[in-house]
Amino acid sequence: MRRQKAQQRDAELQKMRQLQQQDQRAQEEAAAAIPEKVAQRMGQRMLTFVGLPLFLWLGSFVGFWYMATYRDLEFQPALVATTTIVLLAVSLLGITYSVMSTSWDEDRVDEDGGLLGVQEFQRNVGNLQDGLARSKENAILRDKMMTSGPPPPSATKKTAMSLQDKLQDELE
């Protein structure tokens, strides 16, 4: 039983060290940015999934105005509002779908991911869920690190500092 607890504690300490190493790498490296190829693919998808509904949205305004001004047709304001709001909402959803249906892998040969990108959308949603799960695990680990008492030996100098030293360091 002691051995199991020691192994669990060692595994937890190992995870904490890995998390600290990840944090250090993230601080040393430049902020993560979307690679140029991926951004271009997203832009191409946005032309379709955002541009078309926005064009229809603007066209609906012009169409309602033309029909009311030159054809003497009357429309209920609720019809005009509903039509334009629905088209605007579809356009806003198109932004998300454009990003999520694009391959996030810069070196991927199959750049398109298909006409609609359904498979890429499913893959990217899975990646997002995995990332959120990792973030939750990391938050739990960070909480344990903060409440577990003395820091592990691999802790950085800043975490081993007293509160007074930290405040003094931040003021400088």
C-alpha cells in the first residue's frame, strides 16, 4: 500500500515537473501564432461561408428597399428584421465553421479537407475537446502545486521566493 502511494506521488510529481517545463517553454518561445498556410486556407473558406451570407444580407436590404420604393410593396418590419438577422447569424456561424473546418496542420498535403470540410471539422472539434480536458487536468495540477506545501526540488527560483521577495521583484 505504501508502495502504491509512493508510486502515485512520484507520478504526480512527474506530471508537475512536466507542467513546469511546458510553462517554461511557453514563456521562452514566442506566442503561438497561426501559420501562414493555415491562415490562407481559413481565409479561402471564409470567402464562402462568411462572404456569401453577408452578400445575401446586404442584398436583402437592397431588395426590400427596391421593392418598397419602386414596386410599392409593403413589408412587415418583422419580416425584414427576421430575414436580415437570420442571414447575419448564418454569416457569424460561418466564421466559426470556416476556422473549425480548415486543416490546422501546416504541412498537410491534403490542404482543402474536402469541399465542406466536415471531416476536418470533426477532427478539430475532437482536438479542441482534448485540449480543454488537458487544460482542466493542468488546472487541477496547478492547484495541487499551490496547496501541497513546499515546492518540489525542480521548482523555479521564483516559486521558492517568499511573498515579500515576490512583491519586491514585481515592483522592480
